[in-house]
Amino acid sequence: MVSVDLFAGIGGWSLASARISGPKLIGAEIDPDVVRTRSAAHLLTIRTNLLTYPPPQISLDLLCASPPCQSFSSQGTRTGITSIPALCEDISARRWDISKYDYLTATILVVGKWITTTTPAAIALEQVQTVQPIWHVLANLLSTLGYSTWTGVLNAADYGVPQTRKRALLLASRNHEVYQPRPTHAKIPNPARGILPWIPMSQALAGTGAIYTPEQSWVQNRPATTVIGDRRIWPPGRKHSAWDVEKYGPNPPKTLSDRKGTHAIRLKPSQALLLQSFPEDYPVYGYKRETYNQIGNAIPPKLASAALQAVL
């Protein structure tokens, strides 16, 4: 059997599958820096443009996909958001013509075409929250094809990731009934049910050189800052919860401060990896900006592991 990860990125789904002894994924990715990262991480990769690369005429064991989110993000191009009604109609009618959409928006139809062509035994899809209506329509289509499906929004913090990143997921299986992945953590823990407290950034970054007191409330800040001596002052309204990607886009945090705007920390790529639940020494190649983008665009492996356990 063959398992595939579309728009694979640096390997969040692959790492998650390995952690739960799942199938080895073949990643499809076009970005040369991402391909180099995946090679260094010993991940199987086909470098290709999925808009022109045809799905194989075989049945897959597992299909994962995290299509690009920029056109569906409120801080991105928004062309995908305005195209949601048309995309839903095309998916319901099984029309996979990408010519009337821009590249980033058309990737959703690419995923749908791969699913209906390769009829995977298990499916796990992830995107920003605005894609939830599309996942519902695709889930209805899958139900007519004999799949058990679940779709909804999950908070990565509920699965041991030290950030409050919310993502829309679609999970499906032809072999067994699929349910919402069981949370392992919560803002209000429940030890009797085995629910642990959220993992704070202070714990995730402990021992990495980040200097701050754990009891402080830490936030990510956008790049626009004023530097006065050794203090960084952020304009009013620029502070927000860590990695609020739906509001500010997929890029990872490069700077943290306390809520008073003092004691700023410049995150290293290794620290950003930890906040994504990747290993601290995970290899990421490319120029500085591209490195942060690769990390921020990836699905957190701990969230992906919970999703895969629900479908495998």
C-alpha cells in the first residue's frame, strides 16, 4: 500500500505518523527549500507541482493534506474566502476544474480530485478555520462513497502543543467509524479523566535561553516595533495570543514579550520548532525568513498524531 502527504511541508504529518507507528508517507512538495529540509529529515519526497501532477490510478492506504492557507486567511489574499460558495458547488458536483481559481485557492480542488481518484482507506485533512464549510461539503461527498467522517475545529493546545492554534480538520475512514480525537490537555484540566493542563510557553522553552519568569503572561508580537535602548515598545493593539494564525496569518512568532511590552525575546528557529511540537534540532533549510515560514506553515506533529490515531 502507498500513503501520500499532499502539500507536505517540512513533515508534520510524516513525523506524526512515525510517532504512532503509522505508514510511511510520500510527501509531494514544490518548494526547493522545503524539499531540502525533508531530505535532511530523511522523509520520502516527490518534488512536483500538484496542480499539474495527475493522481495515480491506485488505491491509497492513507492520504494526508495541509493545502496552502494563504488565500483562506484573513491576513492573506482572501481570494479563497470569497470563492468558498463556488468551491462548495464544484466539490458537490465532483468538478475538479482548477482553471477559474488562483493557484492557492485551487489546491483545495486538487485534494478533492486525489481523494476521488485514489479512494484512500483513511483521510486526514487540515486547514485554517475558514475552510470548515468546504470540509463539510467534502465530508458529505465522502459519506456517499462509504466513508465514516468527522469534521470540526480543534485547538492544538488541547493536544499538548504549547500554542492556541485552531485548525479545521476533516477525518475519514472506509474501515471503521471515525470520532473527534480525544483531547489530552485542557485550559481547565481534569486529572480524573486524564486531561492534563495546557503546556505553557515557559515550560516548552525552558532551558533554551529564553529569559523570563514563568508566572508572566506572554504574548507574540507583530514585527512593527520601536526600539528604545534595550526595550521594545509595541504599538497599542499589536499584542495577541501566541500564534493567533487565523487573525495574523501562518507565520511563526519571531518575538515574544510580556503584556507590558518589556523583556522582549527574539525566538530562534529551534524555539519556534518547540512551540510547534517539532524536535528542537529538526533540520530546516533556507534563508531566515523562509525558515520561519516553513516552521509556521507546518501542522504541529502532536495535533497531527491525534488526528491520525482517529483514522488509522
